[in-house]
Amino acid sequence: MTERFKHRTACRLCDSSSLELVLPIRPSPIGDAFVPKERLHEEQELFPLDCYLCAECGHLQNLDVVNPEILFRDYTYRTSVSLGLVEHFRQYAESALKELEIAPGGLVVEIGSNDGSLLRAFQAHGMRVIGVDPAREIAEQATQNGVPTVPEFFNATIANDIRAAHGSAALICANNVFAHMDDMSEVTAGIRKLLADQGVFIFEVSYIVDMIDNMVFDTIYHEHVSHHALTPLERFLNRHDMTIFDVARMPTKGGSIRVFAQPLSTPTRPISERLKMLLAEEARREIVKPGVYREWFKLIEKRKRDVLDYVDGMIRAGKTVAGYGASTTTTTLLYHFELESRLKFIVDDNPLKQGMFSPGAHLPVYPPSALTELKADAAVILAWIYAKPIIERNQAFLSGGGQFLAPLPETRVIAY
């Protein structure tokens, strides 16, 4: 794919062309494409974010796919900057090896291994490890730090090369990357080639049931082209000689699932009760039908109207309204709620974002102290999942007469 983006005409799980637009999310620039002052003259293209449901298998997906070379080759986020994630991965490795009874010395391969934080946890338990990640600089650094990493996008060819050099994998992991891949059939065929007959494939993704229940629609951005439910996933994996045998609910990303799959032709592990229960719940809620998504979109639009009523009221009164939070998800929220032309600036706790300008709209990003220094009257908490700690850390803004607006999951004003 040499173009900047392409539009699919078939479901990426089952190849059906029977696709219905169920979430017409407004276009936005690439979510994390914050720019420095010297690049303000560059116009940043808006890409579609519409979500379609496959009438054949029930998979929710974006059909407009930004070239992954643009999104991932110069990726800057490193897992190790989050202390919480490092501890999360330590527990992940320990529990996976223990519960799945995987012997030391086996090969663990991670797709989208980033800086190798998870694989280092497996190394500590005596496992051999290989990472695969297209972010060349991060992959090179991980290799230098003792986690051998292939600096490429995972595919069947890479899988064959790893198997030829290191043997089959006892465990293959993919954390928050199974939603990023456009050609899932190619990737999954490679996973099956590399996986040992008694091996396990573990992947974590945002769970569409939790996205709906927790109003987390802003994790729909250009890196995420699939929004997963278990029912279509199982059908898809069966096509590649794999089957799900267990699933765990996770609190990360506003609600995720950790899915455990094994070869369909050589199953060695029983189907768990919690998997059966979740599949039954998806059937009860008709998660593969368009109705649930139409109702969800109505709620999203209701929240949007509530937010705009508040913000426009403040602007008519001559007040200054800012935003709080400069991340990938906040770009989706800014553009879908049409706040990009209404807010004066954004504040963020991350020093790396301060001094930058937001994607597309080029709103300046300042430290939180700017709320009082620049006399903002209100701030929309764009990073609304973190509303509680944001409010707790900024009591001085509130005590000085400022107001916070949390847009989701319910719209609420926080003031003294």
C-alpha cells in the first residue's frame, strides 16, 4: 500500500462485502500527530473514522485504513515509561507460564513487542524470546538491551523465518495490536505456522461490550481498525485452525479482554466456563447485530449535545474554555464533539506534550498551571477516564472559580 490510506470493500475477518455503517464518527487527523512550532505551517490531513458492521460475521471495523508505514514506523511510545504496565506484564508472564504449564526453555514470540518489557518478564522465567515490531528505532534499542527483536511487520514470511531459526513457539503474544492489523488473515496464518501444536496464542484487545457499556468510543482512532467481540473472533480463528478456549476480563483501556487460543486440530485445553458465559452474554445482547450500535451512537450524540450546550453557553458569556488531555483518544473526542474550533488551548501533565500543538487544529499544549495563568474559566476533561485524579490534582483551579466538564460516561460539571 503506497497511498496514504485505502478504503476496504470487504470484512477483514470473513471477506463478506455486506457491510453497514453503524457509527458515523467524524474524520480526524492521526490521533497522536502532535507537531512542534516549526511545523505549524503543515496542513494535517483528516482521515475517515466511520465504523461498519459486517452483516455476515458481526465484526465491527473501520474500512478506511491509514498506511501503517505512516502510523508505526516512527512510533515513539515505549511501554517501559508506564510503571503500571511493567508490573502488569510481570504478573502477565508469571500467571501465563504457571496456568498454561509451559516448561522453561520454550520459545515466546511477541507481536508488537515495543521495547521488550513483556519479553523481559518471560526471560526472567528462563524462556527464550523473540520480538517482532515495525518501529525500527525501538526494535533496535530492544535488541541492544538483550531482547532480540525483528524490526518488521509480522507476517507469514517472518513466522517461517523465526520457526526455521528457533523452532516452533510455545507461546505467542499480541497485546493491544490485534486491533491494529488490516490484513488479519495474513497475520493469523503466520501465527498458526509458528505456533507449536500444543502452543497457546494470547492476545489482549479492547472489548466492544465494555466500550459500549463504559462509553469508551474515543478508542476508535486510526491505529485501531478492528473493535473486537468474541463471537466473530472465534469464527475467524476457526478458519485458521485455531479456537478460543479461555478469556479474562481486564480493566485496561476502559475495558479489555485477554483471549487464549489453541490449535483447533490439536486441542489440549478444555473450554472455560467464563468463555461460555461471555459468548452467551454476547448472544443475549445481539452484539453482532446493528441495533446495539445504533443505540450506542444515539447516546454518543446525546453526550455531544450536552457538552456543546455547556461550551457554547460559556463562549456566549465571554468565557475562555480549555481542554485537559493531549493523547490519541482526545483527538477523536475533540473532532467528533466539534470542540477543535471552540477550545482556546489544551493542558497536559506529560512534559513531552507541553510546547507541542494538537493534530490538525494546532491548539497549543501547556502544563496544567496554564489553566490559572491564562485565566481559563472552564476546562473540558478530554482525558475523561482520568477525570478523578485530574480533578484531585487541580483543586487550585476549582477554588479560584474554574469549572471542569467531564464529557463521558455521563456529562457532569465539577465546580466549587
